[in-house]
Amino acid sequence: MYMIGLTGGIGSGKSTVAEMLRAHGLPVVDADQIARDIMEPGSPVLDDVAAVFGADLIGSDGALDRAGLAARAFVSEEQTQKLNAITHPAIRAESARRFSQLERAGEKAAVYDMPLLIELGLNKDMDLTVVVDVDADERVRRLVAHRGLDENDARNRIERQIPDAQRRAAADEILDNNGTLADLERQVEALVDQITNILLGV
Ligand code: ATP
């Protein structure tokens, strides 16, 4: 199966592009969704979270206190690494399971919508790495307007990520999302044509 990695900085438009690709018939595995799914009540990941960060984070209904976990895990790099050591392998395993399922269902190509694709070196496993690129100022504007983030918070989050130049350098294809959604859709259509031609061996 032909693997298309889709990534970009916070607020760049990954989810928007993923929806457009879905509308063109490409299946998408969404790493953010998986990150939420593996924390659902009853998931074995929760046992590991409880063992490391405290059993009191799991309520009597089995649900995780996400804010409580964030308060304990994001206090230092060391604690964050401990959480990543639990969640990242689980996300990788569940992603692999979903890709196998798609392959067994006869899909010829699939998209991996993964914010940390390049940071985790997973772009090496992709046949095509697509980066959604938007100037930082415009991303801040969109995060403030559509996500209700405070401007400083949006800037801090952008600054904590890898530099855009590093992401662009790892890209096989760059989608410029500084323009309108119609501009983006045109680029997505061209990308879909390119993928279709690759699959047809053109
Ligand atoms: P995150 O990193 O938070 O998961 P993302 O990269 O998935 O974000 P989106 O959620 O797709 O980004 O887009 C961020 C916001 O910007 C959304 O509210 C989206 O509707 C809006 N947006 C995306 N592209 C455009 C565009 N070309 N013009 C205007 N708004 C846009």
C-alpha cells in the first residue's frame, strides 16, 4: 500500500487537507484521533498512565482526568518523556493495525495524518511526505480566530515545535495554505492526480 504522510505545524491545516483527501476517496489514519482512542476507558494504556502518574487520575467510571494528567505530565521535559514513552508505542501499534486493516480491505493508498511525523522520523516509512505550510503569523491569526487560543499561547506553541524550514526540508510535496480554502483544494486535487498517476504506474 502506498503510504502518504501528512504533516505540518500546529494550525497549518492538516485536518482540513485530510478531509479534502477523504472526499477524494483516500482513507486517512488520524494519529490525533488514535491518541484520544487509546485513552478511552478500559484501554491498557490507562493502566500504564495510572502506574506512572497516579491511580487517582482514573475516575470510578474508568475515564481519564485529562487535565489532571496534563498538569502532571507537562511540568518538565522528563515527565513529558515518561508520558510519551507510554503513548507513542501505543499510537504506533494502533496506527499499524489500522493500516493493515486498510491494506487487507484492498486499499491501494492511505494517508497518515500525523503532527509529529518528521519529529519522530516516521517520514522515513512513508512513500510520500506532504507538508502543509503556512506563515507563522497567519497560523497565529487562524488559531486565535477559530480555536479561541490566546495570541501568546498560539505563538508559544508554534515556537516549541520544530522550525518550519526543517519540516519543509523533509517534504516531498509542500501544500501552501497561506491562501484561501479554494487555493488549497486546487493543490490537493493536483496531489490526488499525482498519487493516482503513481498508482497507475504512469
Ligand atoms: P492542529 O495542529 O491544531 O491539529 P491543523 O493543522 O489540523 O491544526 P486545521 O484544523 O485544519 O489545522 O486548521 C486550523 C484552522 O484554520 C481551522 O479552523 C481551519 O478551518 C482554518 N483554516 C485552514 N485552512 C484555512 C484557509 N486556507 N483559510 C482560512 N482558514 C483556514
